[in-house]
Amino acid sequence: LEPFLEGHLAVPEDQPIDNPYLVQENGLVYLKKTYKQETKILEEMKRLMGLKLDPYEVDSDALPLSEDQKRAVKRPLPLMLLTGGPGTGKTYTAGYMIRLLMQKRPHPFVLAAPTGKACAQLKRSIEESCKDIELPPFRVLTLHALLEPNKE
């Protein structure tokens, strides 16, 4: 067991941690700074997900999308998290979502991707897939930049 724990923090669940830089919750230990940031992000995501938006009709049968993609496109949410491996259709789905949203309620939006290279590719792909409609100015940020507190 000792070699496995080398370099890791292991604390018995019933032993409280007395350290100003750590938070202990539900048997897990977090860096206080990270815990506060993640908690704030979670609270904001919950707030956004709880907003009620007017539903809109989408003829999803006419879209060349998978069933999961069709479900995503039909959800009028102020926050959408699309995940999946390379080539699973995340950008393709996002393009359809943006097209539908711009037809129903044109407004600025922000997209995010894990890396700067992925951001550049996402921006190019969205501009290409939506070239026949007028897009408002939009930004594509890295996830780090999007989630960094107190930065614009």
C-alpha cells in the first residue's frame, strides 16, 4: 500500500484536516482555492440551467443528426455542454444549434474549447457551417479563459 500512496495525500475519513489551504468534504480533500472556484462554477451552472426559456419548435426529423444530437438541438438552454471524443459531431451539432437559435432569437454567444488550437478550429467550423446566415459577433475561448474568475 505504501508505494501506491507515495506522492498522494491519504487521510482517514474520520480524521479532520487542520490546514488553511485545504478543504475536507465528504471524505475528500481539495485545495481551498480550487474548491471555491469549482463551487462557484457549479452554482452558476445550476442557476443558468434553472432559467426558463420559451420553448421553440424544431422539426428534428428533418435534420441529418443522430438521436442524441437531435435532443441537444431541441433544448432551449442558456448553457449547453457538449462532450465527446474526436469526430463524434460536437461542432456539427453546435452549428445546427447556433443556426436554430439565430433564427429564433438572434443574440451574441460564447463558445469554449479545451485548447487554443481547438478554439481556432471551432471558430472556423462554425463560421463555415453558418456562412449563409448573419451571425452576431461571437467569441471562442479556451475553457480556462472562460472559467477564469474576474476576467473578460
